[in-house]
Amino acid sequence: MSDRFSFSVAATDGRARTGTIQTPRGDIRTPAFMPVGTAATVKAMLPESVAATGADILLGNTYHLMLRPGAERVSRLGGLHRFMNWQRPILTDSGGFQVMSLAGLRKLTEEGVTFASHVDGSKHFLSPETSMEIQRQLGSDIVMAFDECPALPATEEEVAKSMRMSMRWAQRSRDAFGDRPGHALFGIMQGGVTRELREESAEALKAIGFEGYAIGGLAVGEGQEAMFGVLDYAPGFLPQDKPRYLMGVGKPDDIVGAVQRGVDMMDCVLPSRSGRTGQAWTRRGQVNIKNARHADDPRPLDAECTCPACTGYSRAYLHHVFRSGEMISGMLLTWHNLHYFQELMQGMRDAIAGGRLDAFVADFHAQRAGGDIAPL
């Protein structure tokens, strides 16, 4: 196990890469999917259960944790890893996205953002410097630079102005982060769906220098076609020898398309949120367990899946506990979804290493196009 942060690419297939991010808390196999543990928990899952699905790294939310229970408290209690009983790597976002999307009244200036908490209305201030300090107190392994996420749709002029402020904030984040061996700071590329702005942003970030680079401002309602359009060129603007992280993605077909275009890391609340609302992701596409067709079905969700939901329980049972509002419903379906997402990542890692990603992707789409098993 390394005492420093590093990234190596083991194999490529087209623009897709597979490799390893080394951290003092363990290796992260890439391409990697990071389950989201918003408030120091992946909802409905024990940390050891999340690890059992194959996750090497979790994501925590700076905005939520600074409001409740507070970064100082987490620090006093030994840091986020000890607090939530997860000893593998943790990435924390900067809080910028949540401030823009969740917070109440907010005032944005060059200095930072003043906002009202969505929890109790209390006033807070977040800047590149305070975000770096909060993430230091949390003790995360990968820290995200503080940026602004402009709400789309926006004019190109608005996107450009926002991106350039985010680049100034990226420099301030780098300065405030300081020298922290074993920890990494990632810069975030912005620029909407405009190629020239994306390239300008990438050049600014490379001039500052980061341990990894994120592609931000996508998966915010622009649609898959527009997102893939940006991903056709944006990863190529970033250094080859550093990890590339696509923030907030996504659905399985989004993930597969992003990996094909050279993305190494992704995160999304989708597997856990879907699990709590009765949606299961399978190799045959999405299954809505609340539908009446499952009420008498003794078969598993997915006969090929080795997760606890599929090896121990029938569709009929999963339908029953969801309809009854039982807690085990969200637990089993979340476990299944996280297992499926991690299995998908392992499948792609193996396919890239074997030079057969195109065949893997074709099979992935063909199975999904076939749809769910026929009702009994």
C-alpha cells in the first residue's frame, strides 16, 4: 500500500482506460463507480455491505456534513473514516453544487457564497478557503476544488463568466489546500457544452496543477446526446497521466458511454435512491418491483446476479415488502443496485484489459434491448 497518491494506466482500448489510483487507504480500480454516502452513510447499507458489493471508494458531501453534524465535530471524533466506519478511500465534493441546488437564499460574490441552510435556515459562508478547511477537517482522501455550477439553461456569456470565476477559485483552492502528502486535490473543468470554453478551462487547470481532474457541469439536464457530445472531446483536453472524474453520472448506459470516451471515475445517488423507490437496475434494464406482475412471481430479480436480494428472495417477496413499506425493501434493492453497478464496472475493466470493450458494450446494449423476463 502506497503512502502517497498516484495513478497508473494498465491498459487502454480505444479511448477507454483501466488502471489503479493508489492512496494510503487502499487502491481504487478504474474505471470506478463511487457510491454516494451523502451524510456519512450510503442509505440503507452498512459500510461493510457497500464494500462487499465491490466499491473501493465512497463519496461524502461537504455541504451536508458541514451543516450536520458539523466538520469540527467529525474532526474531534477522529475524522470521517472513523466516524462512519469506512476505512477505504473517501472523496468529498466541495459543497458548490449543493449550495447552488439546495440552499435557500444565497448571495454569490467573487469571495464566495453566503447561503441559508436547507436544514434550519441558519446563515453560512462557503469559499474556496473554507471548503478546503472543511474537507481537511473531514479527512477525505480526495478533495474537490470549490467551483460554481451555473444553472442550465444559461447563455454562453453566463457560462463563460461562471467558468472563469471557477478557475480563479481553483487557484485559491490549490493555494489553501497546501501540502498534504497522501491526499489529493482535483480541479473541476467547467464550460457548459461549448468546446472552446471547455478547452480554456482545461488549460487554466493544467497551469495550476492538480492530482486529478473532474469534468463538471454535465448530467444537469442537458440530455445524454449533449453530454456525450462534450465527452467526445473534453477528456482529451486533460492530462493523460491523471485520473478523470465525471461528476454525478449516472445511469448504466451513461456510465458505459463515459468509460468508452476516456472517463475513469463516476458517482451517482441513482443506485441507492432507486432502491428506496422500488426500482431495480438489471442487465435486462430497469425493473419496477411495485408492479402487480411481480406479486406471484417466485423467480429472482436477476437469475445471474449473486447479490443477497437475488440469491435469497423472490420477486414476489420484494414486491410484498415494498408494498408494505418494510425497511428490508430498500436494503435489498439498494444492495442489488450497488452490486449491479460494481459488476458492470468490473466487466468493463476486464473487457478493456482484454481489448474487447466493443463486444462488451454491444452485448450490454443487446441484453437491455431485450427487456425484462416475460411475466409468468
